[in-house]
Amino acid sequence: MWRILLIILIVTSSLTTAALSAEPVKEKPSVGPAVAVVSVQESFLIEPLAPAVFAAIAKTGSQATTNALFVIGRDYVVAAGAHMSKQVTEDLYKAIAARTKKPVRYFVLAHHHTGYTYVDFDFPPGQDVLMSWQTWKNIDAEVRKPEYSSLFFNEGLTLKPGGVSVVLTNIGKGHTNGDVVIFIPEAEVVFASDLLYVNSVGYMGNGYMTDWLLALDFLEQIGARQIVPGYGPVSGTEEVYEFSQFFRDFLTAVLQHIERGDSLEQTLASFDLPEHHDLDGYDQLIKLNLKRAYNDLSDNFNP
């Protein structure tokens, strides 16, 4: 089983490299001159991606731990994100209110980590919170119960806020079980949330390793010009490829330890990826991620 997985990792990596080298570089679409907007909030830097589409990039040192997105349609606003504490939610809505008087009708919860009841529970009234059915199960299983109106879906859902489409896809297992990817086709923008980390090892503590790799392949194949990651700046398919390469290197090294018969403790003691030491969060997260990857891959290991 492990030999098959290693072959898949290598072949997929080679095919992706060839595709990227053959594909012409796409320029970001023009969104016109910048307009000064007064928004008193501390969590996000707002970056316009298209006339109706905005990335909310988490400020370093703020309460925001992941990026967000909002789309201003002709009739209403769609916002999206995860890890939304009360303060972060208020700050995102302040940023939206500084740009439009239209109401936020839907908030798309991209994923939820179980056991964290101080986030994803404090959305304002008067809107629906959309999520995958798996994320709804995670939310509903918490000790704290949601008081907001919620809608969940199985495979996908398309919203039409007016003049733009917001396409939701339930990826299934990846960063968590039930990750949602958002695609705005008119703007060629994708919101990947924590399926994608840019220049970072990311957090894999609830991840499903091989499924996550498939999700990254999906992100590359959508064909978006701009991709909003969970961590880092707005990027493109090249950054998806780079994170995929790190991910493959990481999983290949873990599989080699499992194949040798190393215990988790032995693996933790000797594991190292020196070529990736420069990634943000390496020292803080690599062992936590290693524990999750070792256990997840060991469950499916058939020598």
C-alpha cells in the first residue's frame, strides 16, 4: 500500500510540474483605482480582488487566525471564513459595512475544529450560516449550541447575490471533514481557507492526509487566477503547487518511518525536513502535524 501511495505522490508531482511549466502566466484582473475606505477594525487587511470581491487577510498579531472573504452582490453580501471569534466576526462585518449598506445574507463557514466553542458561534442575527453537512455535525456536537439560523448542504450549492455567482463545493475530508471551497467564476477567484497555506507548514491536527492531497489537486484544476489561502497573501496556482510539494515531501518522509517499523516516539525523535525549515510555523507545528500524519497513515498502512 505504501509503495502505491509513494508512486502516486511522485507521478502526480511530475504531472503538475509539466502542466505548470506549459501554462502561460495569467495576470491579475484590474479592479480599478484604489478608493480610500475608513474601517475601524483590527483583524483584517482588506484587498479588492475584483469589483465585487474582497479578500480579508488576517493581520499578524490580531485575533484573526485565518483569512476571510466577502462578495458584494447587487442584492446582498456573502461572507466566508472560519475560526470566527466574536471580535473577529465584528471586525469583518465592520469592514463590509464600510464598503456597502447591503445586508450580509449568508455567511459561509468553511470548516470547524471540534472542541473550540469560542469560535464560529457568535454570528449576528438576520442571516443564515451555510456549511457542509459534516461541519454542521461538528457544530451540533459541541457543548455550546448555535443560536443562529443555519443551512447545510451535501455536495454543493450556488448563490446568486446579483451580478455574480458564488459556487460552494463540499470537498469532504481534507484539512477537516467537510471543508468548503468557494469559487467566484466571473472574477476567477477561489477561497480555499485552510486547505492552502502559503509559505507555511500549516496546521494539520484534524487533517486527512491523502484526501488533502486530492483537494490540493482540485484547487489547481479549477483554473482560478487568484486564490485566497487560509494563511498568507492572495496567491495563484504556483503557491498551491509549492504547498503540495511540501505536503508530498512531508508524507513521503512519514511513510518511510512507518515502513521501517518506527514507533511514533522514534519518528518524533528523529524526524526532520531540513529543506523546509524556512517555512513559517515549522518549529511550532511540525511535531503536532507529524503525530496526526503518522496516526492517519498508519491506519491505512498495509505492507
